[in-house]
Amino acid sequence: VVSTQSTWGLKGRSSSLPRPEPAHCSLGGVPGIVGVAAAMVKSTSLTKAELIDVLASTKMSKERNRAVKLLKQFDPIPHYEHDDEGYKAKMQPKKYDYLLGFMCWRCDKVKQSNYKVLWNTTKGCKHICHGCYSQLVEREEVAQMRTANQKAGIIPKGFGLGLTGVGDGRAV
């Protein structure tokens, strides 16, 4: 019998938790979510993909909270390669009346929030957090202001202090 106190690191014993090794596999292909959810009670040796599946499929807040806690131990591998597609017109922020637990595709961090954003990229629909949404929208607004200021002559073109948009990876 495994004690839940030592397994989950309750009462401030987070250093006794074994750090799970990150899995370099896709989200799909994990058979038997029910078996994975039952294994959460006895073991912390689940892969990142299995924990993401548990987070997406579970209805019980206790399992969701444990999955969130274990997913926070993994180092994030952010996906910034589609930032050039990050326009407000391609994103749909959604506000929910209840707390959601999900993985943000862009920053690769587990989030618990009432907001979730659906982002239509060339690789399909991605779920991102409100923080990433705000960064992408702000980046778009700054690019628009930059071009307006360049047309007005406030910012010289090709000046090279990061104000001109040259070399930031985004065509204006």
C-alpha cells in the first residue's frame, strides 16, 4: 500500500516527489484513459502525454488537480514558430463560467483559468492561454503603430534600434 502523503508530496514535502521524465511523443495513442486515471492514485511515473490525456478527459477535480500538479514539474518546450500567424482575426477568446485545466500549446505550460483561446493556424486549431493571446495581440498592435509612425515620419525607416521592424521576423 502506497501512502498518498508521500506519493503526492502533501504537507510541503514536494522535494520527495520523483521528477517525471518528459516524453517526446504526440498527445494521441494512449490506450485506456480509465487505466491511466486509476494509475494516478498509485504512481507518479506517468509520461507528459499521459498526464495531458488525463487532464483533458477527467471530470473529477481531484484527478485534474493532481494532473496539473504533476504537469508543472515538466520543463516547458514552447512553440513560437507560428507567431507570424498570430493575428487577432485568427483567434477566438472564450470565457467560461467554470475553471478549466488545459495545456497551452504556445508556451507549453499547464493552465487553470476561466479563459481559453482557440487559435486557427496553418497546422490546425490550437488552444492557447490568455497570456499568450495578449502577447500576440500586443505584438500585432505594436507593428501597426510602428508602420503608422513610419508613414508619419516620427520613426525613421531603417534606423536599426528595434523600432523599424527590420529583423524581428515579421513582415509588415
